[in-house]
Amino acid sequence: MTDSRSVPLPAGARERIEAAVDAAFEQQIATTIAFSSIPSTRGQEGPCQDMFAKLLRERGYEVDDWVVNQDELKTLPGYGPVETDFSRARTVVGTYRPAREEGRSLILQGHCDVVPVGPLDMWERPPFQPVVEDGWLYGRGTGDMKSGTIAALYALDAVKAAGFAPKGRIHLQSVIEEESTGLGALSTLQRGYRADACLLPEPTEERLMRAQVGVIWFRLRVRGIPVHVARAGTGSNAIRAAYHLIGHLDALEAEWNERAKSHRYFGAVHHPLNFNPGIIKGGDWASSVPAWCDVDCRIGILPGWKIADCQAEIVECVTKAARAHPFLANNPPEIVWSGFLSPGYEATEVQESEAVLGSVYEHVFGRELTDFPSTALTDARFYGLDYGVPAFCFGARMENAHGFNERVQLDSLKKVTKAYALFVASWCGIDRA
């Protein structure tokens, strides 16, 4: 595969850049282990951002490190509400500027937030003590997606170590809230960061993410009538009523997946839209019929579907279910939109960047780059949908995202790092340093 917009590389540049990745890979893994050792769950990302800012400063990048102001983002497209303490939320961006900006610009963005680990006794290895075994790096966040962020950093190191300097401006970004609302990425756009392309080093099984679902989070607030359990029949159990609503939302999920069969990207994907009641809280006493139950839910939506239309269908589904319930019919549940309100995304205007990546991929992997429609959500949507920045995801092989024993394959990670470095060189162009 070739592309007329690919920037020809100096003789021997590919070999020198790849050799530089090989030479630094052991140190790259050590940095990834240190980065992944930080338990950066929601609201606790600060130490990770401190480390990343330090790595950027050590390399001479311009560093922009700011506290995210949620109020400044509320009027922007793609905004989703944060209900937790957001006072310490920070974004870190390192910028490389060539002496003369003659090449195309690029954003490389990773997120440092990770999801909770769950019961520790169900992990085979401590989640925040990353370890290398049998060609894999284990630990929470190693795959999703701290190894990708560090790979992007070391890819730029390799270009420099090989004796070259990119000819285009590059922003290397570490954001938060990717797993909850995406406000970290949105904050970079609110602050004015733009480029000719955006590559997110998310773990994509060495394939190109061309389309992704959208996501809606919502909370069901259900009420009941508390009585002593000895007289349970005279009250109304809010937890059981919540199960009733969940059953009807399962039916809505099935209906939406039927519609998905005609979608140009997701039609061939089995069950691309998933409804998940992810958190349930309710009741005050085991011997009392529960008077309340809150259920936090997530459901996927297809690219092209409007958020407001999908919200209306959710409301209609819950309303109909409540009418069929003896207590909820006169005491309807409340729906709270509690996080993601994100449309699906199809990568557009990315032909040039995809062609450059395709050429690099064939060189590194020895095969043609393939794509896949993602049933998960990424920050790519902000750039491509609302800000005119062509954005796509490409990354290494990983297993058990959001689960126990999360891991990333090291051989895949090394090849992907080489692909990032050569993509930077071919996209931005390089001069001898």
C-alpha cells in the first residue's frame, strides 16, 4: 500500500528508527510498569499525571498541566455530567514544536484513568504490582491503556534517538475521565488543541478502529413501601421492582440489536449493543422490605442514532414497565442521566492518515491492516464528530479489559511502538536532527 501524501523518509531511516525502539524497549516496559503501578481510579489520577508531566519535562516538551473546570465544558457538544468530586481532575499535554513547522501536525492521546479492580482475592497477581510473565505484562491498566500512552512517548523517543526530528507539531496528551464521561479529552479541545490527525493508542488487537458505539449512562431511582418482612405482602419491595424494570430494559436491548443488523459497520457484529445494570444499591435492613433501590445502568447505541431519541426510548420503556407494576404504576421511578451521553462515531476524513498507517503497518507486521467496529467507546468521537480532527484508534493486543488479570502482549506492544514511530515520521515528515 502506498499513499501520495506519505512523506518519503531518508535512506535508512526506517531501520534506524526500528532499531531505536528495540534498544529502548526494556526501559519502555520499566516505565510502563511504574506508570501502571499507580492506582489511578476515578478521582485518584493525580500521581499518574505528575509522573507523565515529569516524563515530558525530562524530554524537553512544553508542558501544559491544568485543573479541569467542569463548568467551562457544560455547553460543549459531547458533555456528560460528573457527580463525583472533580476538583482535582487534571489534564497534561506535552507539545513538540519544530523550529519550522513544515509537516502535518498530530495528536497522540492516552488516558490514565482505570476502572476499579473488584475483589482482590479474585486476581491471580496483585493488580497494581505489574509483572511480566510468559511474554505478557499483567496489571490493571497495563492494557487499557497505559502501555499505549507510554508506547507513544517512546515512539517519539525512537525518532529522536535515530537522529531525526519531526517536521510537524505534535501534542502528546494524558487525559482523565475516559472511562466515565470523556471530559478530560473534551478539556483539551476547549483549551484549543487541534491537529491534522489524532491517533489514540487504545488496545485494538493490532487493528484499526473505524467505528465505535455510543454510550448512555443512567440511574433508575425506585421507591417502595417498607414494612417488617413478617408482613412483606403488605409493602412494596423496591429491589424487586427494580428487577422488573431491568427485565423490560433487556427487551429494549434486544430490539435495538435487531435494528443493528442493518447497520453498515455493525450489521455483521453479533450483539453489538449491550445493556448492563452495573451498580445496584438498595434497602436499609435485611428484615425490612426495602423502601429504595438505585440501579446505575449503561447501554450502547449505534453511530447515527441521536442521544435525545435514545433517551426518549429509554424513558418510554421504563414508563411502560412501571405502568404494568402494581406499585410503580402510581409511584413511577425516576431516571437520572448520570455520566456518558455519547453518540457513536464513524471515522471520517481519515483516508490520508489511514493510508499512511496502512503502509507502515504492512512494513512492520508483514500483512495488510484490517479494521473492526468497536462495541466499546473511546475519546476519538470528540475529535471526529465535533471538532473536525480526523481521529482513529490503533494499538496492541490485550486481554481482560475491565476484568481480572488484565494483560498486554509484549511482542505486540513492541511492533505497535515501531508502527507509531514510523507513522509519526511518515505523517509529520522528519529532518536529520
